[in-house]
Amino acid sequence: MKRLHSIASKLLRTASISIVVLLGVTTIIASNFNGPSNTNPTPDPSNSKSVFKEISVYPTKRCPGTDVRAHWVTSPAKNIIIKLAGQTIEKGPRGDYVFMGQDLDSHQNIVEVEFRIDCNDCDVKKFKIQTSRGMDYYKSFGASLRDVNYRYRVILPPKEWDDKLVTHNIELSKPKIYTCSNSLTEHNLNWHYNKGRDSSGFLNKENGFRESFSRTIQTSGDWYFSISSPDNEYTCPGWELNTYNPSIIFGVSCQ
Amino acid sequence: MEKYSRLIQFIAGLTGFMFGVLVYIIDRPPMYVPGFVSNLSLYNQDSVISFGSFANNLPSFFHTFSFCLLLSCMTSQTKIKNTQILAFWLFVEISFELMQGKPFKDWLVQTQFFKENSGYILRNISAFINNGFFDTFDVVAILLGATLAYLLMLITSKEEKNEKIA
């Protein structure tokens, strides 16, 4: 009788452990449950205009094979419709979606993806996804750094730029003419560029405000550009840049 | 005393699990919540009652914490057993998290592992992988949950040992 009790006790314990393990694994899998595709959510009776409280699509500058991820949150919560090259996908008011690299590769170099909240007059956001299949040129503007005179930062966020994209050359587009305040005389000034440990150098009249890189430099990150006058031949209290922040053309391709 | 140790672990485990469920009730839209829990949803985008940015990682923390303790309270209260339980749940939790990573997703696409006519379990595992993202903070939450559970197991097991010596 005692033995029978012992066996029953062991069986009960094994069964309990199995149930806990099964429940544990099941709840992990259920944690990313996205609802069956044929679920029709109850329509929201309110007609309040819904907007995207959060939306991001990244990277929008990509190399072939790279997946593009999207994340969104609508407020008030309403379902959304994602449109990409004729394809329509219905999704919930908050979520994430992956555009598979293979699918994107089958489209043209520039493909537009639209996120539309599924109600009248509600928010619509459009993004262009660019696939680099050779040498591509992108123009970016520098933002002035307030703490330093004539220093500008071009931010190419790693989230937006595929980390496989590398820069082969940079060229200053504007401004190339510098005059001092209250003067019409033009001066030969240099632009100094710096990308942290990756590279630094000068863009000036001698090299045509252009620099080519022989080694691989990742495009994404912070690029700094500043006016420099190496010979200090002329001191100016305030350079006129013809109201332009510097614009830089990046020649990039996939690694 | 042993009964108390197990009871403490069971209550702590169950409480942790309930808190995990609460995150889903408060911070997830009902259509993303499985089963009857979706009917309990209090989700409101503009509500002030929210776990905030912690809501993304708290379920991983509570899940690891609770299931370590729930399993512990059903086994013998020894250090080896506790370590085995901890190792088992860490392996399961981190494996599932890694499955949401890009390399694994890529592998699934390449091998076409999940067919359209896959069974119920495979379809749900596929949904889990495709709808989720690998998150380093989830791994941190898992490690924190396991550490806290292990500390609680050690404290309660130690009390049991002392009781036996006395």
C-alpha cells in the first residue's frame, strides 16, 4: 500500500512538472500571438480622427537582401492598412512588420510604402525605400552646431542607413564661395571634414572640394564639417556663407 | 518548514505570473492577446494606467521569475535541483528570444521550414518568430528574473536546511 502511494505520488509530481513546463513554453509562444487572420475586430464607434503616435520604417536606404522593419502605434487605436507596390496588408492599431529583403529586391530601386489608418480622414504616412544596386549619390545638409562657430554636423542615422552602405567619396555641393562680412572679396578657405576615427581631411579648391576614399568607410554615422583657414592669412569676424548650411553629396554603394 | 518553502515559492511564482498577465491586460491591444485574457483587456492608448516603456520587457522578467519558482516548488529543495531548474528555464527563454533574431529568421526563409499547411503548433511558433523581434533588453529581463527567482529559492531552501539541522 505504501509502495502504491509512493508510485502515485511520483506520477502526480511528474504530471505536475510536465504541466508547468508545457504551460511555460505555451505562454512564451502565445506571447507574440497576432490573432488569426480572419479576426474582425469590433469597429470603433467613435469618429475621432486617428493619427500615428509612433511610426518608423528602417532602414530606408538599404542594400539588396536587407529586411526593412516597421513599427507603429495609432491614437486613438485603429487598424491600419499597409500598401506596398499594389499589395495590401491589414494590421492592428499597434505593431511591427517586416518587409522581407527578398520581396523588396524584386521591386524597383525606389519603392513607396504607405501606412494608412483605416478610417475616413485619418492619418497617412508614406516612406520611400531606396535599394542601392550600384553607385548612388545622396545629398545631405549639415546642421549648425551652436557651441562652435562654423561647425556643422551631417547626421546619417544608422537606423535609417543600412550598415552595409559604404562611402566612396564626398563632395561639397554648397557653399563654395566665401566672403567676409561687409566685404566683396572672395577667400580661399578650406572645409575640414571628420568622421571620428574613420576618416578626416580637407575639402578645398585644390581638390575641387571632393575627396575619394580608398578604404571602406561606413556611410551611417555623424560627419562633421567645419571651416578652417590653415594659414590664418585672413581673420574675419563673421563669414558669409550665402545663407547656406553646407550640403554634401555622398557617393555610396553596397559593400 | 519544507511545506512553507514550497508555499512561498508557489505564491511568489503565481504572483509573478499574474503580474505578467496584467501587463498584457493593461498594455497590449486585445487583438494581440491570446485566449480569454483578451476579454479582460483594459488597454487604452491614452490611459495613464500603464507600465510604460517597461511593458515591452516586463513579461520576459515575470515569466522567467514565475516559472522558475513554480517548477521549484514541485521538486526537491536542493541547490543542485534549483540550479538545474534555473539552467533549464534560462535555456528555454533565451532560445525562444534568439529564435526571433534575424539570423534565425533568415534561416527559416532559406529552408522554408514552415510550410503554409503546417500544423497548429508549428503555425503558432511561426507567428511567434515572425511577429517578434530579438530584444537585448528581453535577455536582460530574463537574466534578472532568473537571478531573483534563484535568490528566493536559495533563501527558502536555506531555511528548510536550517530547520532540518535544528
